Amino acid sequence: MNESSLKTSSTSTDLKYKNHVLVITSCTGEKRFKPTNQLTLEDFKDSARLQSRFNELAEFACPASQMYTGLQHLRVIEGVELLRQSFGSEAVDLIILSAGYGLIPENQIIVPYEVTFNTMKGHEVDEWAKFLEVHQAFEKTIVGYNLVFLLLGENYLRSLSLPVTTKPEQTLIFLASKTSKSYIRNLTAKTFVVTLSNAEAKHYRYGLVGLKGFLFKQFAESVSTNTELLQKVYEKPEIFTESVERVPTQLELPLGLPEVKVKDNQIKKKKVEDNSQEENEFLPIPDLPPAPNIHLGMQYFIPDWDDRVDPGYNFLNDVNTPSRNLYENDVYAHEIFQFSNYDGILVSKVVVENSRNKKSKINEIGIHKFIRFQGSVMGDCGAFGYFKEEVPPYSTEEILDYYENLGFNYGVSIDHLIVGLFAEPGVREKRYSLTIKNAEDFIQKHRSGEYKFTPIGAVQGWNPESYAEAVKAYIGMGYEYIAIGGLARTPSQQIIEILKEIHPHLTSKIRLHLFGVARISATPVFRHLGVTSFDSASPLRRAWLDPKANYYTMTGRKYAAIRIPFVDKHSIRIKHLLESGFTRDELVLLEQNAIQSIREFDKGNLSIDETLEILLAYDELLELPRNGKVEPKAKERRQKLHTEMYRELLQDQPWKQCDCKICQTIGVEAIIFRGNDRNRRRGFHNTYVFYKQFQEFLRSQE
């Protein structure tokens, strides 16, 4: 694709950069957390009250992209990730139209709420959208984007109050219902509307409730195999409908262990089963001698995102410890297990500064005491938090003192990401030079200041040669620990090519870290080529972000935990069920029967078929779309899939074979997808399994 041709001709002086693609989707009623006291419309009307209520719900805070779990949102996220894999992580931006928060970026930290435009009358939508300033925010947001996708329902489209100012050089593609088409009017930009109804849902064989997201992901899959398609759709948007007329080839984004083939006799093979019954095998070792630092071994760091659970949580009654303090009373994984499931923890400065209370507490007691961890703690600046800025917001002196005063064992120099649009000629060289200059300044002042922590030089680049040249320069500066950044979404084979280029420059003293990359299948290659440490939170977060493979086992097989959500009086689906004739008591009974059936099955008092019958009696109601209308084929497919996944789980009973502290302590509760205290514990279990597999590999190489 000719990237430059996708740029608008805007000459606005307040634009620091231009992105190619913007995706705007709506919030969903299904959320990662659904506490009974979540935010309501009244909370959003008063800023002081909103802040107070936010603090009450702080334990459930997470980025917006992770909060929503509705079908449309999940498919949109998958589509966005596919486009980012093709064009770079910064080539696509995702904005969410929230009926509570307004237009928000995907990384904005939010807490659970129950507000939707869908249940509002027309004048209520207009009034509330005016309060949230949706129209103004939308008009400002789309400036500078060339290709904009809007996946919005009728009332969400209405809230935009179109028209807004657009340019002829822009292309806007709306995925909308036929009835909402009237809200799309008088736009200067090229505009194309994909109208969706039950007929389209039947044609594409996907439920109407998630169809917008499904089609966007289908489009992204087509683009991933033919990158020129993005340019063609920008120029002629009606091509979009042709691009989605294809059989889906990817059900879920690859997370964790990539599926690869290995050549015979190159390395010791280790066959691992996954949910598709296919094999994951280690990547082949390149024809190069082992790196001279291979004797240094390999370590796994986990990023800190305040992942804690209530140690006194009452699973039988789903009740938290009374009057508990979320920080002082809740515990980390390393406080549950006898031995930590990681060698160290990575703490990013931008994450620390997301919370004023957290920042203040860490400044007061230091990083080790705050996370209650005596092992190695690595600190970095968190370049992902400021990648759109022209220069990083920190000075070398400030960062050196920050690492030293808070007690970090390792401190990373100030880098600037070279990804997406920022990897274009003219921009990348500036960021590259800035990152190297910062690294040189960092180690020189580290020496003269007699700091105690170990300095790590952060390296950025855009191809194997640029990365290798930087590593060579850092070694010349005196660094003995170097971290490679900007590769989190990069395919393993491309990372290997970079490491092969770096390989000749390594010495026996040099340690090499990979930021955001944890792939068991690539571990032998990474170690052979000189990687001595890496970090990733993927095994942990997959426990609640992956709908079908969220419980790890040592065999490599991953299972789907059984979803038994809370009956919440504020839930849109519950409201529809109540309106259709169900009583709240009936729904609570179905919910509790589902939970009890799992427990009775675990005790041997119920058969698999009896348990499934009870589970699915509640599960089938969860198919009810927000509009209250069931799409029979979509419901049938979902029920068939859930029946198969749950039957496999019940047949194998993996929680009974697991020796981790989580499964040994809470047993069957670990495989119930329900709330933070189960889901995050399952994440702790996953990390235990991942680290144990990693340790087994290391022992096999001794």
C-alpha cells in the first residue's frame, strides 16, 4: 500500500501527526466486571460525585478496550489487531462511544457502569449527548484521519448529531441498520453505508448483535492477505462489501503460543496440544553458534497492573471481605504461591502515574514494599504512554533519581517508540537518534552519580540493521544490559531476523531483554540467539480476555471456563428478560442452580449431562440480544459451541489434576468465569503453568 497517498491534505497547525485509520465503535452492556454498585447516569452528571464513585470502584478499573466483552467489541478488537499487525501498531486508532463517558480512546481507564443510549427515547438521547458533548468531540476526533469506520447502533448514531465538518479527502464507512441510515447526512467526505438487518445476519451466518464487529474483522482478515485493499477501500469504499464476502480463516487472534512447524533434527521437539487439537512446536534454531552469553540463562518478568485478589473472598456467597482496603488487604500472586511464578516484575512509570494515590504511596515506601516483592524489580518509562508526543516527557536526571530513590534493581533508559507512522523515513531517524542519545546520557550520568541500580539501555529500530547498529553502539558505551523495544506485536520470525543481526555483537557479559514478548515456542531460538530475559502479561490476562482458551494446563491444552455471570438488576439483558415474563427470583434461581450444579458435579453427585442441562438453562438466556430479539441460528451456534467446550472441560476436569495453589485451594471455582476474584485467580494459575513450562524448558537445556 502506498501509505503517503492515504494522508489528507489538511494543513492544520495543531496536528502533530496523522493516522491512516480510525475505528469508532460503541460500548457494550457486557463488561469484564459487573459489580452491583456500578456507575449510573446520575453519577456522570456531577464531576465530584463521579470521582468519588470512581474511587469506590477502583478495584475494577481497567482500560476501556478491556472493559467491554460484547460480541461486537471482541470482534472489533480482533480486527484492529489484525490491521496493526499489517501496518504497525500506530497506524490504527480505536475510539469507543460510551453512553457514560462519551467518546474515549481505547486506553482510557474506566470503571464499570450501566448507562446506554439504547434504552433512551429520542429526546433523551439528544439531551444526554449534548451534555457529553458527543457532537463536538466526534468532529474534533476525526480530523486528520483518512479512513474512518463507524460501527454504531441507531441511538449511538443519533447522538453524533450529524452532519459534522469533514473533507473530500476523507472516507467514512458506516456499518449501521437500515432504520438508522437517515442520521447519516450532508457529509463532505466520501461516505458509504453498509446497511445491516436480519437478512444480512442470515447471509453472513452471524448473529445480528455482533455483526458489525464480525464484518469489520472479516475486512481486516482480507487486508492482512492483501494490504493494497486498504488503499482501494479508501479510494472506492463500496469495495468494502466485496472484501467481506469470504470464508473466515481465523476464529481468534493468536495469543500466547504461536502455531509453527519445525524442521526435522534441528531441535528437540515438544508436542503440545491446543484447543484445535493441532500441534505447537518449537521454532527451528538458526545455523549460528550459540550466543556467547547463553551461560547467563533466561528470566521472565511480569508487568505490574495492580493484579490483586481478595484473600478472604467468600466463594459460596460471592461476598468480599467486609471493610477491606483494596490495597492493604488484597494480595498479589507472589503472596499466594510459595514461590513466585516469575523471576521479576516490570513497573512502568506511566502506569505508576495513572493513579495519584499509587504514585504517592510508592514515593513514600518504595517500589519493593509497595508491590510486596523482594525479587528483582525492573523499571522503565513506559514509552507506550507517550509515543504520540514529539519527545518523551522525562529528563535523564529525573529518571535516574526516580529509579534510585524508589529502590529499583534495574532501570531502563528513556526511549521513543519507532512504530507505525513514527517508523516512516524522516521521523524514525529522529526518534532513533534521540533514543541513542538518551541512552548515552543515561549511562554517563549513572556512572558519575554512583547510582546503585543496574542501568539498561533501551533500543528502538525499524529493521534488523538499525537494531543491530544501536546494540553495537550501546555495548561501546559500556552497557552490559540492553532491552529491545517495539516488538510486542511483531511475528516471531521477524524478531529472529533482528536477533540474528544482533548476534555477532554480543559478548559473554551482555544481557539482552525483549519487551512484551513471551512465546514458549520461540524460547529456544531466543535463548540461542542471546535473549536472557523477557516480559509479558499475556498468560495472566488471557484468563478474562480470551473467550475460548482461558484456563491453561501443563499438557498445552487450554480450556474455556464456564460463564455464570451475576444476575444484575441494571443489566439490559436482565431487563429484557423481566419484560418478557421472567421474574427476578426465577433468574436468580437459574444463576444459583448453575453454580451449584458445577459444585455438585465436582463432588460426583451429578453426571456431565445433568450438569450441562442445568448450566445451559441459564446460559441460553445470555444469548438474548440487547434489543430483546433472539436470532435463532446465532443462538443455536453459540449453544452448540458452549456445549462442546463445557463438555470437554467437565470430561477432563483439569482443575483436579493441577497442583497449583489456586486450584488446590478453591478447586472448581477456578473454572467458573465470574468476577474478578475467580477470573484473576485463574490468571494467576495460568501464569503458574506458563512459568512452570518455561522452567521445564530451561532444565531440559542444562
